[in-house]
Amino acid sequence: MEALLDLLRGTVTSPWVYLVIFGLTAIDGFFPVVPGEAAVITAGVLAASGGHPNLVLVIVSAAIGALVGDHVSYAIGRGGGARRLARLPNGSRRRASSEWARRAVQRRGGVILTTSRYVPGGRTAVTLTMGAVRYPRRSFLLYDSIGAGTWAVYCGLLGYFGGLAFEREPVKGALVGVGFSVVVTFGLEGIRWLRRKARRHASSRH
């Protein structure tokens, strides 16, 4: 892990640094022992202290990498996990658990996906499960974009502005990131609910 962060520090003035950030955050999406979050925070600290790398490009690279990694995890779950779930016998405890997971992600998938991005290892379990229960791809892309984007902004700015402020209170820093993500997600859900209500109201008048 330290060797990967040393690689990041060694390429800080090179354009390759953004590829390193992309690669680390992408691999972290389906192999969570890679320090994706630490890499983005470290890059933010380096951007604040020396002007390199560029903070905006760090955030963009991290968001795209996280999005790609989550989709790899989703594809893995959709491929192997979906087949295993289909073979579970009816009435079994594992079948009941899988059906519960399917209902949970269908009802609250957006919130679960965006907030799990801030839980190390938790995001991989969620994206694998969403693939296994065949959560709609378009909805997955939408909410995962929110989660990856807010997470990248949070990590980048945490390194740039808040590293010292949250050094002794990491839980508070994580709560800020989760809160940011939840506000964006519920805002989007509210807009979708209002649009559905407007469509139902319009159809009832015809």
C-alpha cells in the first residue's frame, strides 16, 4: 500500500499522476485492499502544498476511476452472482435473503449505493449485490455517478482543505461526505417523485 502511495508522490509533477489516480480508484472498486481513497486525499494534500497535481483533474480522474471500478464489480456480480442466485432452491434461507436484498435495492438502491461509497469494502459488497440481483443498469449508472462524483470531491477537498481539521475526527469527516451524498441523492429522488406525480395527474385528467 505504501509503495503505491510512493508511486503517486513520485509522479506528482507528471501527467501520469492522473493515470495512477484513475488506476488506483478503479481497482479499489472491485479489489478494496488498494488505497484508492488514501491516494485521492494524498493527491489533494500535494495539490495544496505545491500546486501539483491539479486538484480539479485529481477529482475528475478519481470520479471516473471509481465509476469504472464500480461497474466492473457490478458486472462480476451480474455474471457469476446472478447465476448462483437463480440456482438457489425455493424456500431456502439464502433464497429468502437474496429476495430481501433484491427488494431492498429496488426500493432504496440509490441511497444504498451512494452512501456505501464512503464505507471501505462496503461499496464493493453493494455493487456486487446490485449486479447479482440485476439492478437496472441505467439506474446504477445514474446513482453510481452521484456516489463516485461526490466521493471524489469529498476526498480531494478533504486533502486540500480539511486534512488537518479532520485528522483527529475522521468519523466527522466521513459523516460530512455521507451527508453531502445523501442530500444530492434525496434531491434527485424528490425531483423524480414530483415528475411521476405530475405525469399521474396529467394522465388522470385525460
